[in-house]
Amino acid sequence: MATDRPEEAAEEYATAVEIRPNFLDLRFKLAEAYMDLDMWVDACLHLKEILVKNPAFGGTRVRLDALLNRMGDTEGARREWELCAEQNPDDCRIKAYLASFDS
């Protein structure tokens, strides 16, 4: 997300999500703000909530994969990449990430 004021962004997006909890783009932006603040658990919860509501919501699963990996949950990240591969079997980037788990 790369904002100069991530704390303020997180507050604003959190308020917006309270008002419009099913507006997934706002929730995604909130998760990104939390990631910028190293609030990984909070970011993870919001990304998972997005996937519950819409498993194909653009870029969410990839973001979650990267976050889980950053958090040290390599098995969780692998599971998410495998789901990405099922949804996008021809994506070379996904295949490369999956291969990195085996090396």
C-alpha cells in the first residue's frame, strides 16, 4: 500500500469496514494497511474474511500466501498456493512459488 501515514489509513479503513463490512475492496485496503504496520494477525484475519465471502477476490489469496510465509506459516502458505494453482492452473508465477517450497 505504501502510504506515508499507515496508522491514519488503517483507522479510516477500519471505520469504513464497520460501515460497509461486505465491501471487500475496503477490507482488502485495511488488510494492506495492517501489513504496512506489521499487524500481521489482523491483516490475516481480514484477508481470510474476504476469501470466505469471495474466494476469487482479486489478489487476496496471493497476498495471504505472502503474509503467511512472512509469518513463518509455510504449511499455510503452501495450502493457499495450492488453492491458487487450482484456480489458475496455467499461472507460471504460482508454479514457481510452489516449486520454491520443495527446494
